[in-house]
Amino acid sequence: MAPSVNSASWEYARIMNEINPTPIRERTRRLAQTELTMVAQDLFLEHGYDETTVDQIAAAAGMSKRTFFRYFPSKDDLVIGKYDLFGDRMAEALDARPADEPVWESLRRVFDITLDYVQDDGQRARNDAMEHIVQSTPQLTARYLEKLQRVQALLIGRVAQRLALSATDPRPAAIVAAAFACMHAARASWLGSDQSKPFDTFLDDAMSPFTIGMLGIPRTPEEVR
């Protein structure tokens, strides 16, 4: 059963505020965007993405179409916008890690924010259904790939800074891409298992072979030299 709009929205707002306290106006805006997204997702799952209009979403959320566009430029942005927020959360999580922590370990800890999305039955069912909509709608798939590049770019710049590498060095991009490949492999393996073990153990198993430098992944700026 999917979580209620209000409970999911308030939980989202609580987590975001703990990670990075923001002005009340921005917190209110994020909460409204989250509630609007939850309402829209319910309509998408019931009627289909293409069949659901902005007018229907606005009406179901109890607002005017004009108010809807204050929060999202389009219906596509409502669906894809979550990846911007997700990327920001990952970047903030990496910024919060100790500067002297090995970068691969930091990336592993950053992925902890994905645990609820995968392990919570309600969230996973909703997220999986929305993923199917994104992957089966060409314009959303294209936008998703753009957002995924942005998410990785946010982390690549920070990894380069942590390792004191130039913007043209390919290693930060390779490290981040490898970390995401491990996360996707762990998710696929966990979903295909009996799920008796928590998802984080699959993440640990997927990422642990590289912590010993199997691919020459540097731990600190000193090891880059």
C-alpha cells in the first residue's frame, strides 16, 4: 500500500530539513511540490501518464492550473524533478562526509539515502511503477538520462576536489560511474533474491571488492600521486 500524501510529504520535509536546514519559505515550497507530486503519481498510476492532464492534477490537488505552474513548468518536470532533489541530497550527503575519509567509502555512505526507496515496500512499489512510466515514455526517458548525468556530475566535481584532481582528469568520472554501477548491480541482485538480507548488505558486497584497490581506485589525494 502506498504511503499517504501527508505522511510521505512531511517525512520528506523532515529528512530534507535534517540534512540541510533551509528557510521556511523554501521548506514550504518543497512540501507543496512533494504533495503535488504524490497526487499526480496517484493519477498517473490510475489513468496513465499520457491520459492525465495538468488540469486534472491541479483539480485533484485543490489548486488552480496557474498555481500548478508556480511549482512545476510542465507535467514532465513534475515527474523528472525528483531526480534534481535526489541529486542535491546525494551531493549534500557527500559534503557531510569527513574530508579525510577514503572517497570510495564516502560514496558508499552516500548511497545509504537510497535504502528506504528500495527496502520500504510502499515506497518501492510506487517508485517501481513510476520508473516504468519513465522508461516507457520517450520524452521522460530522455529527460531522465539528462538528470542522471547531472546527478553524477554533482558527485564527480566533489570527488575531484576531494582528490585534488583537475577538471580534465578522467578518474573522478570513472570512480563515480563505477560506484553507480555497483549500486545498480546491488539493487538488481537484491530484487532478484528472497530479500531475507537487507539491501545495504548487497551494497556492501557490490562495492567491497574495489576498496582494496582492485582497479587502482585512490583513497586519498596522496594515493593519486
